[in-house]
Amino acid sequence: MEDLMRALIITIAVIVMPCVLLAVNVSAHPAWGIALDRNNQIYFSDIETIWKIDAQGKLTVFRAGVSGRHVHEINLGEDGNLYGVDNSYEPATQRFIAALWTMTPDGKFSYLVAPTSDPPKGMTNWKDAAGNRYYVGSSDNTGREVFVLKRTPDGKVTTLAGNRQAGDAYRQVALYSVGGMAFDSAGTLYFTDNPNVRKVTMDGTMTMLASNVALENRAQSATPDSSVTRLFGIAVDAERNAFVADYGNRRVLKITSGGAISTVARAEQPWAPTGVAVKDGNLYILEFGFTPPSTYTPRVRKLSPDGRITLLATLGENSNPSAGAGSSGGVPERSAESKPRLSYILFALGASILALTVVIWRFRRRASSHQH
């Protein structure tokens, strides 16, 4: 009996733990895309759908979502058009598909990079005034192998900063970088990678603006499974202050050009900031509330220069949000990164059932041999 109980405990752990870990992993990948145009219209992603809040506060669908098509990051170009990246997974071919697109304010859609499993190296939706695009990558999850790729308009790719060997050898599979990105008025590139904030000048000099931002309270963190916090979106104002969405600590940080760090906004549970945008002294914050097992609910708040916080929109709480330009109509269901996660969960359950069958068979075989 003792052997049977031990076997059952092990089997339950085998069944439950993969599902728990996968569910936790899902909650670590919300969207961080939020941007403002010259008319103070706000665009944000809820992972699959792009929404717009106009200057009067009306919420509409700007680009309708498609299940399994993830849009983590968006930004406004100097031409006034919205740029974004699609990433999805094809279970039949087991390939990751990426695409780069743009939409005009009136909703005209076009691909800059059509959906492909082999995207151009160094390609993202972030580019400077000269048309060069930038990609931040890492060859591992430690943060030691970070590099910045620069892709010129004619397609030449070089490792601008960081680990040159890793950058030169990197095979790109997605069109968004390891974290949020932003430029300041001088053209310096800022980006987040896990608990760090770095900046890169165009001569290739990379410096650390803030490193190893620690969790304040793991029990209250949005990422309790991690030993460090997770920084997502970033924005830079005219004074070169960087504002960073500290998802793990449910707060927004302000980091001055000299590296001084302060907290300018906090979110209550279950909300956590993922994206930030700054315009005319106002800070716009994209936050997600995670509802297990796989649903995100986004909201947008504004922090005014006087410290006042205003709620602008919460999906599911606005009455009859309507379809806008570029939308196929309707309000799509908001889901987290369930694909290919669902296939992983089914695989884990199948493996667990197989493991349980083997355990029971071995127990019965042992019991039968003892009887003889």
C-alpha cells in the first residue's frame, strides 16, 4: 500500500505540474504595444486585436483579432502610420510565422513583410529617421549575450552593439525584440531585457541605464515564478527620462538620464503594467489583469503631470465598443497565448496518462509476483 501511495503521489505531480507551469508561463507573455498619434488617438494591443481610443474617449476596434495571431508590440511612425508585428504558430507544420504590417489612420492595411517562417534578419517595426531598423536579441536567457542588430534600407545587417559573435550568428525567427524599445530625440535607442534597461548610441556604445531591478515582494508580484522582475514596454520623453513598465512589481518606473530610479505609478492586483507611451507630459499606461487559466483583460490609464491618474478604457466594461476602420466588425474574444500552449498542455496530459498506466501496470505486476 505504501508503494502504491508513493506511486500515486508521483503520478499526480507528473499530471498537475506541467499544467501549472504552462499556465504560469502563459501569464508572462502579455502585449506591451501602446502608441499615440498626433491627434491624441491611442492605439493598443490586447495580444490579438488592435484597439483605438479617439480624442473623445470612444473605444473602437482598429484591427480585428485572429485567434493565435499575437501582436505584442506596435508603434507610430513619423509618417503617422501604425506599425506592428504578427507572430503565430502553425501546428500542422510546427513552424512559427512572423509578419510586419502597417496601417494608415483611415485603416488601410498592407504588409511590409508578408507572413513567413524565415523573416529577414534584423527586421522589426522600429526604425530611425534614416530608415535603419533595429533588433535586440539574445542567444540565451541570462542576459549576458545581448546584441543589437542594425539593418539598413538596402538590407545590410550588422551587429551594432553587444556580443558580436552571437549577433552575427543569430537566426531570427520573430520580428519583435527581447523587450520594449524606444528612441530619444537624439536618436539613441533604449530597450528592456528582463530586469535591465540599456541604451545604445548610433556609434555602437551600449550602456546599462538600470540593472537587475529586483522584486519588491514575490508574493504580490505579477511573476511569482521568477527570481527577478520582468520589464516590458519603455518610452522616453523630451528630457530623456525613460519610463518603464515594471510588470513584475506592478509599477511604472522613471529612470533619469543619470540613472536615478523612482516609481511614478502603481497598479493594484490583478493589474500589472506592460506598456507605456508619453506625449505632452502625459504618461499613458497599458495594463493587463490576468484571469486563470488563459484570459487577459487590458485597460489603459493616463498619468497627468500633476500626478492625477485617469482610467481611459477597460475592455469588457465599455458599453458596446464598435468596429472602426480596418475592422471586420464585432468585438473579438480576448485570449492569452493559448497556441501552441494548448498543444503542449494536451501533450503533457497524454504523457501523464501514459505514465499513470505504466505505474498501475508495474504495481499490479509486482503484487502478482508476490502472490506467487
